[in-house]
Amino acid sequence: MKLSNLKKNKWFKRLSNKYFLILVVFAAWMFYFDANSFFTHKELSDEIKELENNKEYFQKEINKDKEFIEKLKDEEQMEKFARETYYLKKENEEIFIIELQDSLKQ
């Protein structure tokens, strides 16, 4: 095909139109190179999703802690917690901690 025949084709005329070329360059610039490119938006939206998941997790943990605090407002529950966690005891009381061989960490 000769160059003169190529220039007469419809698709060549449309592709070589200066407005079309400017549009293609602009679209490529906005999609890849601009500060607000597609990839930047994708990265930010992924980060937002991850933070929302973290928010849900921490909200559940906060609710668990609130329930635990409500439990500790009862004297018996507070005493039970202190005895089990910190091995506290009453006066004139002895505590024996029995650990089975299977439950020891090595």
C-alpha cells in the first residue's frame, strides 16, 4: 500500500486527527502519570477498605472489653478475676498452683 492510499483510508484520517491524538495523550497522562491516576485511586481505595475492616475488628474488641468491665463491677467477679489472673489471696490463705506436664510451655 502506498502512503497516498494510506492517507485516504477512513481509519487513518480519524487516527491522525490532531484532536484525537490530543485526547489519547491526555487520557494516557490522566490514567498513568497524573498525581490522581487510576493506580493511586486504586491504592487509596484498598487502604480505605483495610482501615474499615480494622475499624470493625476494633469495634468488636471494644464491645468485648465493655462487657468485661461490666462483669468486673460485681465484687465476686472482680475477686475471681484477681485470683485467677494475679494469684491474689486472702489473709491466712494458701494457694497451690498445679500445672500438668502437658500444659507447660517448653
